Amino acid sequence: TYHVMVEAWNAISDVSLTGRYQIQTGAPEPIERTENSLTVARGGWLRFNETLASGYQNLTVSLSGGTGDADLYVKHSTDVSDTVHDCRPYKNGNQETCTFDAPAAGQWFIGLKG
């Protein structure tokens, strides 16, 4: 299980969060999920999760667009926080990406923090 969270240092609006999964031969069907026009106050959280079957080649979660400075967090198996995450890009603005090769099956948690 992976959790993804985005953290913003200022209020954000009209931000998009996209998760993509590529598969190997004989693996499960690809999943592409986009959440558009996201808004979160400074210090607030938006949380999402996605369950992956085994066999995916990679997992990519991207944050893009909008205004403000959100932060992206991704974690497998447990929810994300400021200190608990498998990926946290530490970039200014809303262009952040987390990529995992051969992601584990189970629940992935995604967080956006304002």
C-alpha cells in the first residue's frame, strides 16, 4: 500500500495530481488516474490512495500546474505525514514527481500538503 500526500507552503489552487502504472507482459491492466482542479489551504492536506496488484513495472505520481507551492508525499502500506513517506521531492512550485520501479502490491497512499 502506498500513500501520496502533497504539502503546500502557501494556499494552492487548480493543481493536478496524476498517477500512472506501467505493466510487464502478463501483468494487470494499466491504471491512469488524474485528480484535477485540486485546492488545499496552507498547512492543509488532501489524501488519496490506490491499490495495486502485483506485476506493475513502475508507479509514477506527478503534481503539476496551478498556483502556490504544494508538496507531494507517497508511501506504501501506511498513510503519509511530514515525517513518514517513501518519496517527498522537496521542490519549489507544483512540479513534483515520485517514481517507483517494480512497486509492491497493495495500497499506496498519496498526500498533497498546502
